[in-house]
Amino acid sequence: MEGLTPGMALTDARVVFPAVDVVMADSVADAELLDTLTAWCGRYTPWAAGEGRDGIFLDVTGCAHLFGGEAALCADLTRRLEGFGFTVRVAMADTPGAAWAMAHFGASGTIVPAGGARAALARLPVSALRLDPATVGGLARVGVRKIFDLRSMPRAPLTKTTSVATTLTVELNVTLTGSGRHKLIRPCSARQRCVSMVSCAPHLMVRRCGATGPKARQAQLHRI
């Protein structure tokens, strides 16, 4: 018999494990805890941001060597968070989308080599592209369940609506290459921090794009 799984109905959970403890969810407290953990992650990089309800993005560009390398940093992060009592899934890649995909659907602790996202993510489910459930279900009905299936299939048969096909193309491109859009991963309100982040952004983008990467003549900052 399978154990308890996320999303399981309480009645079903009690059938599997009658002694299960039930605690009411507290979304406000959860959000505050995530903020606290995000701030704590500043020990690894100044660029840390909460992701969704239970994730944290860390941009460790130029920081990993301070902890003995990428593998050592991941191991230290995992050990410390598990020591706090959390269940942790960690992954590292050269784009946030690829790292998110591997952390959620790959093996925890995976470090995707630079430029290796296409091969590393090929066998992951299309859900790893952070598509909505309706799109994932529609893809499954035409036999597309893995990212590899999506990459190797013509766009026309996937959908009758151009907007969905475009969304799939953009999300695949962003996840694998990081191109197509760039946004600050940590919202901020303090004036001084905003000024600091804006002054650093051009240098960060130049470093990520490299000498042969995509070019930009103009960048716009939007208040959201």
C-alpha cells in the first residue's frame, strides 16, 4: 500500500494511516517562514528570492567557489536545511527554469553542467515547464508527456490555437536557455535596495549573455 502523498484527501489519508495528525494550514505563517529562510540563504549569495509557496531561488554566480564548489555548496545547503527539520530538494543549473525543473522532477542534488539543460531535462515530464494543468492534460491526449516529445514534435498538431503553441515554445526556450525574458527574481520596495539592484542588473545581464550571446540595445524596468 502506498503511503501518504501531497494532495491526498484527509479521509483517504486516515484510511492509510489512522493516527495521522491534522494541523490547520496557516498561509501567512508559511509565507513569513519562507521569507525568513530566504533571508537566511543570504549566507550563500546576496541574490536570493522566494519562489511560489515553498521554494527559493539562489543566484550563486561567482559565489560557489567560496564554499568549495557547486557540489559542496548544494551539500552544505541541504545538510543545514535538513538539520532545521525541512525536507529539501536542491538542483543547480545555468537557468532558473532548468534548476526549478530538476529540483521538482529530477534527482535532488543534481548539478546540470553549463549548456547541458537540453539533455538533462529531455526525460522530465512536460509539467517541468511550469505549464498549467489544462495544457499538460491536452498534451497528454496527443501523446506528449515528456519534454523530449515536445521538442521533437511539430507545433501544428499540438494545438489549434496559436497562443498555446507560442506559450509552449516560449516556456521551452526560457527553461532551456534562459533567453526570451529576464526579470529580477527578488521584488523589493526599499529605495536604496532598488537603486543597488538596478545598478547591478546591467553587469549581471552582460555576464550571463557573454560575448556571443543575445544582444540588447535598450532595457526597460517595470514596477509590478
